[in-house]
Amino acid sequence: MARGKLTKADLVEKVYEDASIEEMKLSRKEVLTVVSVFIEKLRESIENLGEDGRIELRGFGTFGVKKRKPRVARNPKTGEEVQVPSRKTPFFKPGKELKSSIK
């Protein structure tokens, strides 16, 4: 694992090394499939959320979609005003357990 960076391959390896996975005798390839499917389904679910929708993973956090209002921004090079349209953006809010575990 690179310093300060956790890749999908690193995550698969961490899951594969867990004792419960050893008991189930899952291969690395099967763990990769499960992790990949989980991430894909989470992404699809977030894409399909309405503005008030959210996905809660207890003990971890909440995923959702926020609507950003249109605004006026400036081009830093020229100082020219630019209209930025409204848009939807994903967000993540960590849960209490996750927040308290990071110190």
C-alpha cells in the first residue's frame, strides 16, 4: 500500500486476510468480485438518489446527493465573471463511530 493511499487492490487484500474470509475459504478473485460489485452497486444507488435520498451504512456514514445553487464565479486569470449553473454533487458524511475512531 502506498503511503496515505488505499487502492481497491489494497482493500481486497485487507478483506481477503480477514479471519472470517479464511473460514469461508473464499479466493482473492471471489473477494475482488464481491468488493467490485459492492462498489458498483453503491455508485449506482448514489446516482439514482433523489435530492432527499440517502444511503446509510450504520457505523460508517451516509452517502447522498446535494443540489448546488447557481452562482457567479470569477476567472482567476482575467477576473471575468462566469455563470456557474446549478448542479447535483455527491457527498459523504462520516458516522459517529468513524469520527470517534479517527484521532
